[in-house]
Amino acid sequence: MFVLAACCAPARESPTLKNEYAEVNGVRLHYVTAGKGPLIVFLHGFPEFWYEWKTQLPEFAKDHRAVAPDMRGYNLSAKPEGVDHYQMNHLVEDVRALADHLGYKKFILVGHDWGGAVAWSFAIAHPEYLEKLVIINCPHPAILARELAQNPAQQKASQYMLFFRSPQAEQTLAANNYAGLVDAVLGEGLKTGVFTEADKQAYIEAWSQPGALTGGLNYYRAANLGPPTSSQEVVAPVGNLLVKVPTLVIWGEKDTALLTGNLDGMDKFVPNLTIKRIPDGSHWVIHEKPELVNQYIRDFIR
């Protein structure tokens, strides 16, 4: 089984890592947990899974209970059918219900990419749950809406979002044993030693779980996310979008999908904001600079 073969490979190196399941918010979520103490939750992005945080879990388990779930639709978690099951309100409630299941009413939340989008929305909806918020290469929803509506460079960089929403996305991304996803996520890292062949196989196995690719793509479809088309304008989020908790944003400036313009004006929505730019980091800065990312998080939550 994948949970024993690929997911538990790090557990043999660090015996504190444990695979667990929780029945929350009408879905079964798989998560990996390590350590004891205050809770810190790590939310992965597309097209990753809990394994994205395999370097962070042992580090923060030294003095926290570190938890990294497979978000709904991914890897070993439930993959409900239908795009509506991937609306943001369901994703936010998954996180709140998981924290309750773990017995915590206060925790630190860390998110990257789509995990960052959920983390932003969680902080807006449930500030009372959060001690601090850490976001890695994911714009505040109001800023992203502005950039998609007004910034031609971001509109060009975001064309992939329209493809991810298309009916042919699954077939194209799964072709040749997920060659496109391997190249996008691990390609450069495999050349430089950031990723190993074992990492590659773990990702392919996660993407190969029945329904997993559709589950991840449904995040884009449910949000209707992307640059404007000839028949569609960007829909700006509504309501109070103020983030009331202390927030750290870490940004790899070589991100070709989410450009640095997404940092401009963020302080209007996040009064207690710290930004750490990593000039030579890409969208995958967590993998490229794990020690630096860990240090920035440590300094912030200390």
C-alpha cells in the first residue's frame, strides 16, 4: 500500500512521523503528525500532498505537534465527486474541524500555493483559532483578484489556470506517467539534487491515486480561478478581507506563476505583516531552501 511504501519512507528515518486519519466535515482526511506541544498545521498546494512538508515536520516536531494533512481530493484523503465539494468554505471547514478533532482551539497555520489560499481564507473567517499565520508564495485573495484583472504580466503567467479548469486537463497531465507534472514540480530539483528518484516515485504514486488528479484540479474549477477571458471578467472576492492575526509571507521571487506584484499593497489587508523575500527562490522555494524557510518560520513564531 502507498501509505506504507511511499508515505512512510520518511518515517523510517524519523520514527516520530505517524500516519493518521480523521473523519471530519463529512470527509476522511489522511494526515501525518509528529511531536507534542502547541499545534502547527501545514497545508500543501497543487499538485503536492503532505510530503511537501517532509523537511518541516521533523524540525517543528521538536517543540510542537506538527501536522500535515492530505487536503480533500489529494493522495490518501477522500475525493468527493462534484466540483461544488471543493468550494473554499468546505476547505476552510476541513481545517477547523481537523483542529477540533486534534483537540486544539488555537494553532499556527502554514500554507503554500493552494494551501496558502485556504490559509488566507481560514485566517479571515476564523482569526480566533490562530496564533500566527505563515504564507509561502500565495497572494492574498484581494491582491490576486486585482493582479488578474489589471496586470497583463500576471494575466499571461496565469493562463495555466484556464487549462487546469478545462475538461482535458486530467488526460494531458497524466500523459507519459505524469511527465508534465514531474517536469514542473521536480524537474529542476532532480537535476540539482533537491529531489531524489524516491521523491519522484512518491509524487507519481500520489498522483496515481484514483480521483486524485481531478480532486486537485477541482480547486481551480470550484474557484473559477484565472485571468479574464473574452466572455468572463475576474470576480473580486467580497466581504471583509482583513487578516487580523500576525502574518509572515515568504516569497521566492523567481516564481513564474505568481509574480512579485502580488506583494504590492498587501499591508492594506494585513496590518501585522512581515515579508521575507528570497531572490533566488522559485515557486518551489520550500524544497529549494528548506533550512532558510524553516529559519524564517522559527524566527517568526518564536
